[in-house]
Amino acid sequence: MSPLTESALSWHTKAMIQPPTQDERLTIQEMATRSGFSEHTLRYYERIGLIAPIDRDTSSKHRRYSGEVIDIIESLACLRKTGFSIKDMRTFLELLRVGDAASDRQKELFASHKRAVAEEIAHLRLRQEYLAGKVAYWDARSRGDVAAVARLRATNKQIASRLLA
């Protein structure tokens, strides 16, 4: 692995994932378990060129994942779990190859996804607020609390209008 690639990947993976040893060679099943990707997804990513062709065992011809490939797949797994599309994962890898000259573009790629995740969280909180309002509404109804039912009905209508906006 080149020093530039290693340093670029290190901030992304090394702190949270045990780095592979020099001689570590994982089967596709082991790589799937380690990354969270299915075997099918790993083969697909190889087929579309997202990851380079995987070395094969000389006797069995089975894929053997090692070194930099393990790092890259673990990075892709983290990106996928944060909502990156295949296109954006490809962009990440292309910019990674460019190195520090692409730092601003990498920063914007991640900032864009950070904003999207913040929007998703805000929407989830609104959904949670709506559900909490419904629980409170039905609790008030089951208790026969007419005043609370009326108040919660109005509040829930406001929440619903924000939810549908």
C-alpha cells in the first residue's frame, strides 16, 4: 500500500477496525462477515470495478482478500452504512487516488453526506414526535380525559401537517 493511500485510509478505518496483517488472506465468507457485505455484493463490486480484481488461491481458485483490498472494502462498508451510493463510493476512491490535491473535494463529498444524514435525523425526530403524540392521544382516550384528547388532537394535527410538508 502506498504511504499516501495508507494515510488517507488510516483516518477512515484504522481507529475503528483492526488492520489486516501483512499475510492475512481472507476468504469471501470471511470478508463478507468482516465487512457486513454479502458475498454477492463483494462479487458485484468486483464485477463493476469498484474494487480491483481479487487475487485467487492458486490451488482452489477461490478469492483471497488481503492487505489494501481489505482496507478498501472496510472503508466502503463504512461509507455504505452512512448512505453513500455506489457512484459516491467510486468518487471517494477516485479522489483517494489523487491524494491531498483532492482534499477539498473529499471534504465536500463528506460534508454533503453529513448534511443529508442531518436531514434524515430531523425527519426521524418528527416521525417520533408524531408517534409520541398518537400514543398520548390514545392514552388520553383510554382514560376518558376529554380535555387532553381535544388538546392532543390539535397538537397532532400540527405535527401531521409538518410531517406531510
